[in-house]
Amino acid sequence: MAVSPASGAPDASGAFPEGVPCWVEAQLPDVEAGRRFYGELFGWTFGEGSGPPGTEVWARHHGELVAALVPKGDGRMPTVWTVYFATPDAAALAARITTAGGRLITAPTPVGSFGTTALATDPEGAVFGLWQAGDHPGFGKRHAPGSFCWAELYARDTWVVDAFYGALFHDALFGADASPDVGRAPVLDVFPAEMPPHFLVHFGVESVEAVLATVNRLGGRVQVPAFDTSYGKVAVVTDNQGASFAVIQR
């Protein structure tokens, strides 16, 4: 799957076209610990009151918005990074998702003036978010060290998910002069067979080896050592609270 530069670029208002990854957030049991971990790992800074009040803090890299850390409201919820896809109409996209065989976890819900959010799964159960921009369009920076660079979907039945996302986000994925921003691979390419289908958020780094050493020092764990892909050198890690993500060197 690929996103073209034209379809992947924000419009004049800053909003991203439908189907383009426009935001990522981590659901964590301890946001303060997350601030310390990611602040040192990626050089992120966190301004007080930078996100919707009482719900999250926004991370910046060199002043540009790159991600959010969100406190888990329920300890039974997973500690994860979630990728959000842009849409001009979250309710309409939610209806298309269920018609195509996906499922809604949370219905489209306004977040003040910031926008409208929803969570969904594809037919295999991989979770992703929807974001209809209001005052907050999404990334201020991406495709650079310290920011979102890629989202890889690890699937079991690649034919099923190709058909699902191809129909759902056709223009973003298969536009003219497409260049990759999100991809798909079989789970077994990287993970054990029991790993469920999921999206893996990738953050850019200048040196994978240096970052892996820092992850270990900060109490995280290397889940999959560095390996080469068509889109860069990648390693999969977990933070010190168990949220998995990847780092990518291009």
C-alpha cells in the first residue's frame, strides 16, 4: 500500500486527505513516566496543557507536533501506540468500515473543538483510529528523525486486508505517483505465529543501534533486533510500560 505525495500532503487548512496517517498516540498507565522515556529517547518536549484538558499531553519535536501520550482510563485496556487515519467525515467512514467487514470499537466522538475521533478494527482485528480534524489537523512534522515515518500492518490474511483497505482508502493508497507511507506484511515475516494482527507505528531515528542502547538504558526492551526492509533499517522495541513501536533509519 502506498500514499502519493499529492494525496498525502495537508491542504491549505492543514488537514490531511482521507486515508493518510495523520496522528499517533500512546495509551499509557503512567503518562509522566512516558514523558521521561520519550523525552530522552526522541528529544520530545511536552508543554503543560498542550492537549485536550485532562485527556492527553502533546509531544513536540523541535517545536512541531508529533504525537500524544494518553492516560489509560481502564487498567484492562492495552498499553499501545495507535495510528489515526484522516477523514473529512468520521461518521461516513465508520459506516463504510462496518459495511466492508470491519468493526467499530468506539463510535465517532467529538473532542471539543479539536476534532472527532473513533476507533475501529479491520476484518482481522487490527485496531486503528479515525480523525476528523477540527482545530487540530494532526502532525506538524513527520517523515523525519523524532517523528512518525511509517505504519506497518502485520496481517494473517493479506488478501483480506488488501481488499479492505484498498476499498476504504483507495485514493490515498493507490493515487498517481504514489510513495509509501503505510505498508502491509504477513505477521510471520517478523513475529511469532501467535502474534495478533496489528499496526506498528515507526518513528524515524538517525541511528537504530544508538536508539536501541538508549531503549535498554531507559528500561525498555528490544523486541525484534534491527533488520533491513525495503523502506529502511527497522527494529521493534517496547517502552518501559510495554507499548510496542518501531524505530526506522533511512
